[in-house]
Amino acid sequence: MKKKEKFTQIYFNEADPVMEIDTHNTNLKHRLTVFAQQYPDLCRIVSDDGDGRMSFEIDKNRCAFRLTAPYSEERKQQLRKSGKAQGIHTRTKQEGGEAHE
């Protein structure tokens, strides 16, 4: 299956107390599986199709969507400077698509 065919879909409405999450995302599947094991009254595995997609049902109050504004150029420069001072190297894409350190 191609990456473009691997999706995550989240279904909920205003009336029901739970939402359904269908996903191929490995990290999200792992996090939801662990959460379902720890809190079976709040989250459960609905299905596992064996081809990489899993469905979960989870209490809507346990999920949040976080929107993050992009960093300003000034903030990016501060982070680069701080990272270099701490010996952290980052890769950024330059024009033309090549990655540089």
C-alpha cells in the first residue's frame, strides 16, 4: 500500500460522547493501543484489518486538536543559534529541495 493510500480519519458529532479514529499511522496506533490498555473504560480497539489499519473508539473528552502558528523568521534564527550553541544540528531544506546542515 502506498503512503498516499494510508490515511487517518476522525469521526465525531456533537451528540455522541465518543469519537471513532481509523488510522494507518503507526505512532498513533501505538499510542491509542497503549491508552486503550490503560483506560479500557475510555478507549477501545474496534477493529484491526490486518493490513495496517486499526479503528478505535475513544471518549471525546480525551482528545484535543492543537493548532500551532508558524514560527517567525526571528524565532527560527533564535532556535538555530540556541541549537548550535548546544551542539544540536538541524537539517533545513533550501531552495531546490536539497537538505543542508
